[in-house]
Amino acid sequence: MPKMKTKSSAKKRFKVSATGKVIASQAGKQHGMIKRSNKFLRNARGTTVLCAADAKIVKGFMPYDR
């Protein structure tokens, strides 16, 4: 059986931690910051851990990064 391919978009956007959690950038900071509150922008810094339902989907895109 041939190897499965990793989704290129997923490997650029997500990372799997040593404990198996999926880490992603915070959403909502690509454009339109003028209309967002300072509190929103502060809280959207850095990365976040995806919920279990979303992590299961993303792990299906990256078969060898578990």
C-alpha cells in the first residue's frame, strides 16, 4: 500500500504537540483590525489548542504527525 499524502494546507497551519494536541494560530487577525477591539486583538495573540472535534479532523489530514 502506498504512503498517504499529508495535506499541504494543514502542515502549514497546524502543529501537533508531544502530547498529541493540535496547536493552531488564533483566528481573526489577517485583516480588518480597525473594527476589532483592543481586547480582542490582545487575546488573539500567539497560538491556541484546538478542541477535540476539530483536532480529530486535522489529524486526519496529517497521517504521520501523530
